[in-house]
Amino acid sequence: MNGDNLPASWRDVLEPVLAGEEARRLGGWLRAEEEAGKAVYPPRGSRLRALELTGREAVKVVILGQDPYHGPGQAMGLSFSVPAGVRVPPSLANIYKELHADLGLPVPGHGDLTLWAKRGVLLLNTTLTVEAGQAGSHAGRGWEAVTDAVVAAVAESKHPTVFVLWGAHAQKKVLRLPALADGRHLVLKSPHPSPLSAHRGFFGSKPFSQANAFLEAAGRGAIDWSLPLRA
């Protein structure tokens, strides 16, 4: 692991982490997995895409996922997002349902959330790679040190930011941060949008309108959550 392809806006945050022993072990382990013939998603070159598309100072909203999709062609380096032409996963379909119920926006026929990322929504997973067909397979291998540093840097920013925490995993990672204690940021908690839990309080939680109301009041400007019907 190194910071050669790291976006400049994140470099000072992550270069010390990437130079550490945990990141070096992660890099060596990933190389060994790929050399052993295992398919790793997303492919090299797109694993830091969330950071590439959403610069540090541009972050208005953080939506934290757990790990990338583990099916062929699904993972693209953005949490909950899949490339155009790939079937919309169930959790994202539920996110779209809540988006429509909350803001009245039409439901897109694709799962590409790149426009959200470009508008200030950091679509970050806790773990940035996964083995094909093996959900959670790269958890605990070292990515957490990288993503912990990213989340902490956003929390420590002077800019009021919205943390959208869907499910226990995201809440556990973020709510322990001391920087959230002063009330500068808005923290929105609800169950995960997965079909297993969406009906326990995700539906009706209105995260999009709440985020925009906060951002407008803070003088940062609302997020345009609209997406084209076709990518």
C-alpha cells in the first residue's frame, strides 16, 4: 500500500496511515491473494474512488457502507453504488424508495451514484475490497485503519457535515468519535436499508430532507439528490 494515487486533498490525512505497518501488511496480503488467483473487487484503480470523487473539503454528507458488493461487475469503489447496466441491488432499491417518499424524486433505472459523490456525498465503505462471492472476507485485514482516518478527518473538520448511519455497523464506527460530541455535525441514525431491516425504521426516516435542511441552515447548500432516470 502506498499513497502514489491518493488524491491531494486526502494526502496529509492518509499518507502516515499508508506508511504504517498495518497498511504494508494489507498491501502484501492483497498481492498474495491476487497472485493466488482469487478475484478481488473492486479492481485495482477504483478502490479509492470515493476519495477521488469527493475531496476532503467538499464533503457535505457521509454515507458509510460495510464492504463492497461481491458479485462480478458490481463493486465500483462507492458504497451502495453499482455501474450502469448492473441490476440495482436490494438495499439500493430501498434507498431509492425512501428518496422518492422523502423528496418526491423519481426512481432511477440504474444504480450509479457517481453524481452524488461529485456533489459532496462521501460514499465510503469501511472495508475497500472483498473476495468474489465472500461477503466480509477482507474485514479486519487493515482497511479499517484507512477508513477510520478518513471518517475522523471529516468529523474533525470545521465544516458542518451530515453523517448518515444506516445500521449498527456504521453507527459503531462513527459514534465513538470524540469530535461528534460538540454538536457541530448532524448525525442521522436508522436501521440499514437491507430488505431484512428496512421496515424497522429505515422507511420513513427522511434522511435526505433532514440532511438538506441542516446543510442549508449551516450555509453549506443542499445536496441535489436527483439522478437521471437512465445513466
